[in-house]
Amino acid sequence: MIMSSITIEQISTFLDVALIAARAGGVILQNYWGKQFNVTEKGRAGDLLTEVDQKSEQEIITVIKRHCPQHNILAEESGKIDNQNHQYLWVIDPLDGTTNYAHGYPQAAVSVGLIVEGIPTVGVVYNPMTQELWSAGKGLGATLNYNKIQVSTTDNLADSLLVTGFAYDRRETDDNNYAEFCYLTHLTQGVRRGGSASLDLCYVACGRLDGYWERGLKPWDLLAGVVILEEAGGIISAYDESKFELESGRILATNGNIHTALSKALLYTPHSPNFSFS
């Protein structure tokens, strides 16, 4: 549903801004790729921060402020930047997949999204290492390198290829996704662990993967990819197929055909350490 106070033309204009911003952040990622840079931990083991994250974020914020000076911004490293127009909220992840990037593994991306009146409306995800650029605006469809994309037609969980991830608190909680990963590896053709939520969503959007679930996520991990997947024909919900809430940190995203089956598998995953797959 398109918001009554914004037109398709305006959405297209905001999408252009997101594309400019994502490319600006991507230049930073490219410039530091394969070079030495500072890496620290934010406080939890494995939750890395690099100077690349920070410089990419500043470039993205600069672009958005130039084109949309009154809009609010939520960025992973800078937090909430409040301006005058609370109808619009840009959500930024300057480097989604920092651990991958820090290790020279090219599964990382810039993610730029826009919420309008509480509705995810624009999304751009850019992996400059592979030169892949996903983009979407509500009502405009989704593209990869400006070619239209759509989700896969896989209609059986047993024939599906899935992707998931593990939150930074996985060492500290029993709700760590390990049991789900093992169980669904058994039920499907495989489960991948990409290390970048935005790219996981984009891979489902363009049909490379059939479904994705994860917990412990932040709005900047998800927003842009959510818009892209929905515009590519995918379905997004909570684990139990109720309405997806961005702030919940949990997501179930599929091509639609396997959505109910994957939901049921997640809800009924055996968690006993002595559970046998036989």
C-alpha cells in the first residue's frame, strides 16, 4: 500500500538519493579493501568496529543531509540524528558484514533504507567488492544492477536452500539459533551462513536462496533488504507468520511458497541436546 502523502515520483526521487548515498559509502569500502585498517570490539566478543564503518557512515550521512536536510537519520554507529521532519527516517548500515570485511571475505555491503510514515519504502544494498547493487522503492519493483529481479519458485522445503545467521550473544544464551540451523539443515538441501543480513535478504529477493530467518538483528541490518525482498515478490513475517516488526530483531523471509512450512519448522524445532534426526 502506498502512503497517501507520498507519490511514486517522490519515492523514485528518494530512491535516487539512497543510490547516491550507498555508492558514496561503497567507495570507502573499496578504498580500504585489502589494506590495513583499525579494528576494535564494541564490547561483545565478535562485534567488530572498524574505521571503515565510521568513514562510510559519515559519507552516507553527508549525502542524505545534502539532499534531505530535514529528514531524521538512524545510523548504526552515530545513533539517532533528529531533524525537523519526523515523517521520514533514513536507516543506515555503513558496513553490514564487518567481520567478513575485516577478514577479507567479500560478503559485506552498504545498506541504506528509508521509512516513510512508519512504512519501509526505499532500500538499497551495495556490495562494492562484487559490484552488485540491489535497489527497490515501494511500488517500483526491485532490481539487481538495474535489472528486474524476483524470488524463486521453489515450493517445497525439502528442495529449498536457506540462509541464516547467529547473533553476537550466541555464547551467552540458549536462544542462539544452533538447534534451528541443525534441524533445517536436515530438512532442506542446505543452510548457508552469509554473515550479512542485508545480503541474505537480497539473495532471497533475486532467487539465489529460497528463505531466511534470524534473530538478534537491528533495524539497520534489515530495513533496506526488507523493501527489496517485498518488491521482488517475497514474504516477510515474524517466526509465527504474524506481522513483522522491525524492532523485534527477528525475521522470517521467504519466496512465499515455503513460508508456512519454514515457519512451522522453526516453531517446532526440537531443542533437546539429545535429539536425534533419525
